[in-house]
Amino acid sequence: MNKKDRTILIEQYLDGKLQGDDLKNFEILLRTEEEFTQDFSLQKEIRDTLSKKDFQDLREKLKAVNENFEKEKQFAIKRKPVLFYAISAIIIIAVIISIYIFNKTYTNDELFLSYYKQYDADIITRGAEETPKDIYTHALIAYDYKKYYEALALFNQISATSEFIIQKEYFTGLSYMELHKFDEAIRHFENASSDKRNAFYDDVIWYLGLCYLKTNQTNLAIQQFKKLLKNDSFYKKNASEIIEKME
């Protein structure tokens, strides 16, 4: 039995068209003929991979190609024998290549390189459960990139009991300042100023004073700036100058 006959017989079996003795003979071939069994496994795998419609479309296309080839072959035999042999050679090469592709085995490394695509870290970040430290870090990044609304949304996720509460209030105030929402900024700077031991204390007082200044709350502004004169604050010189100009 040649390759074409085997293919037709296997298709008939897979389509459920074999009955009686034909079905029994087919099953005997499966058990006794190694090459027939290999062809059957390959065709079944292809059919299982493709949907029924895809398989029908593929079969129709192959049928059309075969019919066209038969016509060309007859024409070539009558008119140009050399052309016929050239076409035959091309078909043989194509068959050999297709057999190589279907039967080639791949190493794990080859499969990995073929299918691996780096997963987007941003997707992982959104899907994973984040710690307060993660949220705080992402909020700072948003602030540095001047994405103040995004930063505010992230800072708002930090709870009042978090270890980052002072930092949250400070940078929330700065974000509102950048958005020219000074009353909101004041509220958060006042919250941050409640802890004099935090590393941002002088910064908080300085910006709180500026917000009071911007909203024409002069006396409150001066009170904040005077707090910066009592120590070796980075803002001491500027605070002294601004007080002198205000009084």
C-alpha cells in the first residue's frame, strides 16, 4: 500500500466511514504495520490539533493543489518533459521538507527560545498583592515623574497605622502643592508635623510655612518659619530672610 492509499484509508477511518471487514482489516494494519501506525498517529495528531472546520478547509486546499498539479503534469508530459521532471523534483523536495518538519524533535532549549516571551513586570505588579513598602515606593516613583494624581492615589492606599504614615502625609502634601491645592497640602503637612522626631520634620515645617504664606495666613506662616531658627536647620538662613521681609 502506497502513501496516498494509506492516507485515504486513515481519513476514512477517522471520518467513521469504515465498517465490517474494512474496519477489521484497518485494525489489523494498526497492530502489525509499524509504518502504517506512524502515519495514523501523525494524521490523528494533526486532526486533533486543528478544529473540524480547519481540517476540512485544509483537506479541500490540498485536494485543489493536487488537482492543479495533475493538470500541470499532463500538460508538461505532452509539451515539455523536462519541465515535468523539474516539477516532480520540486514536489519531492517539498515532501521531504514536510516530513522533516513533522518528525523533527526539539530540545527543551529550542522550545524555550521559540516560545519564551518576557512577561510584562507592570502586569505582575498590578496582579500581585503589594506590601505597604511596595505601595510607598511606587508612589514615590510616580511623584518623581510628576504624576501627582497617580501618586496621591497610591499614597491614599497607605493606612493610618502604617510605618510610612509620616512619609505618606509629607509627600501627599507636596503632591497637592504641585497641583496648587494648598489647603489640602496644609492639612497633610499639619498631620506630618505631629512627630518632631521624623527625618522630614524641618522639610514639613518649611513647606507648611510656604503654604500658609500662599494662602495669606501670614501669622501662621511666621510661626512655622520661626521654628526653623531654633536649630541648625537647612532652612535656617532662608527662614530668617523671609521672616525679616514679612515683618
